[in-house]
Amino acid sequence: MPTATAERVSRESTEQTIRFIDNVRSQIGKVVVGQDVVVERLLIALFTGGHLLLQGVPGLAKTLLVATLARTIDLLFARVQFTIDLLPSDIVGSEILDQRTNEFRVVKGPLFTNLLLADEINRAAPKVQSALLEAMQERKVTIGKETFKLPAPFLVIATQNPVEQSGTFELPEAQLDRFMLCHRLDYPEPAEEREILKRNLALGVRREDKGAVARTEFDVLEEGPVGTTEDLVQAMESVHHVHVSDTFVDHVVELVDLTRSHPRIELGCSPRAGIALTKASRARALIHGRDYVIPEDLYALADDVMLHRMRLNYEALADGCTGASVLRELLDEFGFVTDR
């Protein structure tokens, strides 16, 4: 294929992907007020095949966001409420004895989906978290003596409440490192919260059988999906056409390396942090209509990519330091403006 033709096809594909992204964001906006940054992080995870951890107090529309995204792009969606008595077989599946044939057959669990919402993941016992770890890393699971590939695409979006710690198990570093991004949700702005209340007041009721039920935000999205799996695949391919300069790669390597030698950091970022930062920057550039990454992409994503991979030492914690403040110091060395 001639170079000029290849460039034209690539440009048309990118433009189509940007229209697809705009349609998805517009559709989600009909259900969820605000949360533009969270929607961007969801799309980044989806376009790069990474996993996302959402951290925030109850009531910030974490579950609603993920469910709406799945319906907007026509993806298989499953939600698992993690509890302390959950077993690995409850999410992976198990072998059961078929009494008619007297043979074992495999019953696949909710893990076999495109988009898995692991609600309150830190309430599950370590054994369950280990079962999820194989699926997140290798995109396959073992049931009995058989190994099964998971559907493509496959994405885990987990949530956890950072306040309530009773009956929870802290996620081990090995599992945290598997999450490409960890985004911390904030409360909505007053104007956004006012719009949330106004929309909720207008929901009304829905007649069902001989009675009626109060409509919720989950009932709002009644239109069909605005994108298909093929649109998603095209978006994933477009991400790989985004240019990453050698200078940008050098900045990522230097930033990650600084976390391993900083006097206040006990555990620095692994190489996965650099990979995640580069891949996520590519996706963010595409979402913002660019075919190249810029330093702003690195800065905007640094918190979500790096903070959950860093551990401060005892002296830093005793002095009242936070991971965010230490990371800002590192970013300042690159000349970024950090007035957040």
C-alpha cells in the first residue's frame, strides 16, 4: 500500500475513532452528571486493555458509570459484589456432576465477560483475590484440569471504599501493580450536584405488572449502544498509531527511576508503571484528538499510574507526608506546574 494512501486510511480511522469517543461520552453524559475525568480513565483502560481501580466513598456513581459504559458500547457486562465469604469458584466457575450423564461438566462463572465490575474488591479473602490475579494478568483461568481463555476484550474495573476498613483485606502490592490505573473519585461540584438532584426528581415511576417501581438512574439509558466491538477494536488500533517521542520515553524512565531512590519512598514503582504511563498517555492523546503525546499527558496521569505503586517509609509517614506530596516533588524536578 502506498505511503500516502496508508496515511489517509490511518487519518480517516483516527477521525472515526474520535467521533466514536465523542458519541460514547455524550451518551454517558445523559446518565451520569460530571465525572469527565473518570470517564476518560475508563476509556483509557478500555482502549489499552488495562485494568482500573476506582477508589471513592459510596454514592459517587462508580457502579452506574461502569454499567452505563458497557451498555453504551454493547459489551458483555457482569457485576460481582465481593464479600468475605466469596469463594474463587463463585467468580471463576466450577465443575459440577451431571447426574444424567454421571460426568463432570464445567459451569463458567461471571468472570467470562468483557467488562467485569468487582465491587468492593478489598472485602474478598486473599484466596479469591489470587484467583482474580491470574485472570487479570494472563487473560485465562483454570477450572479443574482445563484452562479457558477469557473473552476479548476483557477488563476488570474494581471499586473500593477508602474509609471503611472493617472486614476488609488490603490488596497486596502484587495485585495493585496489576491495575494499570487507580483513580480517586471526588465529590461533585455544587452545580453538578444540583443537576443530579433535578434529574433524580424527574425520574418518576415505572409501571410493572400490576404495580409500579420508582425509576432510578439505571433506567435512564434506554437507547441502544452507540458503538460496537468493532469500533472498540478500531480505537485500540488507533492508540498504537499515536507517536511517542524518545524524549517522552526518557522522561518516563527518569520519573519512574526517581521513585526508587527518593529518601522518603520505601517501595518504588515497578517497570509496569513506565509501561502503563506510556500506554495511558497514548490513549489520552487520542481521546483529546492528538496523534502524539505531550508532557501534559504524563503529568495528568502520574497520580493514577504511580501512587498505588509507591510506599512511603516510616520516617515520611511520621512527618505527615503523603504519596501525592512526594510525587509532586518529583514532578517539580521536570518543571511541571503542580498547583492542583
